[in-house]
Amino acid sequence: MAMVHPSTVDIAGTAWPTYKLEALAAGLVTCLILAVITGSLQVAVLVAAAVAGARWIGGLAGKRRTSARRMDRVLSSH
């Protein structure tokens, strides 16, 4: 049986795509780890913003690729 993962999570009545929440979590974890390791909040925040931004853009690109494949299947079935 195939496992289906939800593409959105309902937070306070708003549907958030999971890739956005993953990006926020990755940024927060990266910031906390680097702040402890380096002791420099400036470096931690800059690197965490880069990690979160990369995950956000990567998730958006993956979502667009998936929706494009679905559209190709729909169009080719007709």
C-alpha cells in the first residue's frame, strides 16, 4: 500500500505547504546549532537564512515539477 503524505498542514485556519514548514524548521535548527558551535549570532543567522531559503526554493521547484507532471498526464490521457 502506498503511503500518501499531505502536501499542506492547517495552522490557524490557513493551509501551509509542508515545504515551507520544513524550511522554517531547518533554518531554526541550523541557527541554534551554529550559535552554540560558533558563538556568533551573525554567522548563525546568515547561514540559517541561506539554508531556509534554499529549502524553500527547492520545495517550490519540486512542487511545480510535480504539478507539471500531473498536468502532462491529464493532457496525454485525452
